[in-house]
Amino acid sequence: MRDLIIIGSGPAGLTAAITAAEHGLDVLVLDEYHKPGGRLLGQLYEEPGGTWWNGIEESRKLAERAGVLGLDIRLGKSVHNIEQVNSSWLVHADCETFEAKSLLLATGAAEAPVAIPGWTLPGVMSVGAAQVMTNVHRVKPGKRGVIIGVNVLSSAIAMELKIADIEVAAIALPKTNQVNGSASNPTEVMNALLHVSHMAPSLFVKMGSKLMKNDFMKKMGITFYPKNGVRMWDIPVMLRKAVIRIEGTDQVEGVTLATVTADGKVIPGTEEVIGCDFVCIAGGLYPLAELAALTGCPFYHINELGGFVPLHSQDMRTPLDGLYVAGNITGIEGAKVAMSQGKTAALSIAKDLGQDIADTSLSEAVRQISSTRTDAHIQFHPEVDAGRRKLQEYWDLHDAEKRKVMV
Amino acid sequence: MTERILEHPVLGSLEAGKTVTFTFNGLEYEGREGEPIAAALLAAGVRTLRHHEESGKPRGIYCNIGHCFECRVEVDGIQGVRACLTPVRDGMAVRESGVLPSPVRDWRKNNA
């Protein structure tokens, strides 16, 4: 029987696989995509200091290292069920079943939609879809696009589209309805953006982000925010206009925008149609954790981590024997955090399988996750640390209960 | 309609690749070997991959990484294949599965 099956060949899964193989474990990696790298593949941004984080290049490096180690990576394999039988894990993928002593879930994240009439028209896609089409497949998602949803992910991808010479006519809010919640509230969106003002310097220099530190100024800022948006990388970012409908008969032909109040109400009579041939929906990311749910692992909803996350410790163990998690399944963060989590998970797994792993190297790996988080260029949620602390409290509670039962 | 990004200021030139020929709804298209069906079709200007099984409304890719199943097509006779995940191959026959019968709904129209 194999030592370890890893589901997901993104930054967390591949780093874990490499670390585990370096410690002599027999590892199998499964991924339903036809290329290794996961969400890393599409990423492209300039880091402070002017170097580029090129996800395709990073994926290639990881895959190359995996190749040198002779890792068994099976791509194009969709896992549809997992079960723990006796003390081993059975992983059902397409028509095959694989078995291992330990299982690491590194399934990453999925994109949340926003609800807008017309969103099923061909030409409407998630913002991540446009990213992959552009950077990985090198096919333009269209000539001129509109992005619905103003957040870290949509801003980063808008710039990537721009670099690839694709016109982005506007980044605007979704209209207010029962589904869209705070993503359609200009004041709340601006508050969230102020936390990432270093990513959008041109936007906030203009607005004077230092002046925006108190609530009164924030209110003034959104009240006097230019109706036609502030330009970021020459793309109008519209916090006072919302897309109320996507237009088109057989495919996207445009969007209807309307001016909204500071709390997101549409001002009647302000509707205007702008033309475009593609639309990106950017509702943010949430942990893709269905496989963990199949195991009976406890879940907690932690807003700062992006949604429901499986209970896990800092060293990436879950309460179930032989089940581990790493990467965005544990909370939405950048690829570098995912990599350090993958390394930590692999060390925990090796240790639990009886390999000689010093406590110090495991605690050093855990420390590395924190420092990577602190240094991260992109913070998906400003309070991610608070979210991690909440989860740790749940873990400690769980651990205390378990000890009681054992006594 | 759409186009391939041959030169990219950060990612560089698109590597020369082998061209493969496949069909979609009986028409012949060319793609780059190894790219997904959805990318090859979009590069050829095809956005509509199917019509909804019940409503008949047009659908294309949505998530592009296998989560949403909006791009499901029939490949060499196998239904429900995700066009965003499946690399295009020489001689592949891709088609949309089309609208399915909805006898209960149709019956209800005249009887309920």
C-alpha cells in the first residue's frame, strides 16, 4: 500500500509531494486538470522590487523537481469519492480506486458567483476563467470586457488582461439583491479595498487613502467618488456604478450600468448600456472542501478564511487519523502560503508514519507559514490572522475534548 | 472574433505547437495540440458550446477549470465531457448533446 495520496497538484499539493518524496514516502498525486500547477498556473503579478511572480514558471519548476524525484502524478483524474476503510484511505477517481495509509486534500479554491440577470449567456465567465484563458491557453477571452465585482482578485486579473492587450471597459459593482450582499455595497467595498491600497497605488493616491482612515472621510470619499470611476492601470474602477443586467441574445453584447447610492441603491433613470463581448464575474474565492466533508471531518464557517473550512491544526492535521489538508482548502491565501502549508503537511505525515522528523523542523515549518503570511504581497482578507486564531481555538477545544474522552 | 496571444510582454512568445484537426457539430476546426477543446473553439470564434438540455438557451464556458460543468459536450460519443479540461486531439469529434425531452413538463402544460 502507498504511504500517501495527495489530491490536487497546485502549489500546496506539489510542494507536499516533493517534501514527502524527499523523506522517502511513496506518493501518488491526483488532479483533474491536464497540467500540474492548479491556480498557480494563471498567476502573474509584479512584486515589490520589480520581479514578476510568473505562475506558469513556478508550476514548471515544481513539476520539474517532482519529475527528478520520480513522483507518480496522474493528471486528468477526477476524484468523486473518498472513504476510510479500516486504517487506510480509498480514493475513487473515475473508474479506478487507489489506496494509501494517509490522504492529503489540497483541492484549493473555487470562485463564488455574483447574481446578475443574463449571466448564463456565452461570453460571461468567472474572472479566473478569463485569467486561465489569457495566461495559460493564450487565447483572448474577447476584445473588450467588463468585470463585475471589485475585489483583490478582480483587480489583479484586470491588470493581467491589460498586460495581454485586452481592453477592460470597466470594473463595476454587481447590483444589490438578496444574493450579492456586501459585494454590492459601495461603502463596504471601499473599506475592503483600503486594506489593499498598496496593490492599487494609482487609485488610492488619487483618493488620498491616508485621508480615508476615519469613517467620516470614508463616507465622504464614497459620496464624492467620481461617477465614471477612478482609473487604475487605465481601467475605470466604478464604485458608484453597478451592472444591473448583462445584455445579448445569443452571446454577450454589453451590460447595463446604473449609478448607485453610497449604500448600493440604484438611482432610477441613470441606466446606460456599454458594449462589450465578454463579462467576468468576480465574487471572490472560497475553499473547495467537498471531499473533506465526505469524511465526516468537522467544519467551521470562518469569514476571514473565505467560508467553511475543515477543522485542522497548525501542522495541517485534521481530527481524522491519516487525513491532512493544505492550501486554499484551509482558507483563502496566496500561493506562497499554500506551499509552506504543503511542506508542513508533508512533514506531519512523514512523522505520523514513523519517519524520523525532528519536532524542531516541524515547528520551524509552522513558523514559516506565519512569516510567509506576514510577507504576502496579496492578502485576500485583511483579517486572515484573526481567522486563523479562531480556527486554532476550535482546534484546541476539540483537542481538549478528545483528551477528556481518552482519560 | 477572439484571437491568440502570440506575443506577451511578460510570458514571451507562444511556443510553436503542433496543429490538430477536430470537428465540432460536424464542422472542421484546428487547435493546438494539448490545449483544451474550449480554448481551441474560442480561438476559432466559437463561444456557444451547447444549448441547455431543458430551456434550449445557449451556454459557453463559465469557470474554465472543471468546477461548474457549464461547458459539457459530447466527445467521440461520450456525454458530459468538460470542454475546459479535455485536451483536443487529432480526429476528435465534439458535438453538443442538445435539448432533451421533458415529458413531465410537456404533459403538465395540457393536463395540470
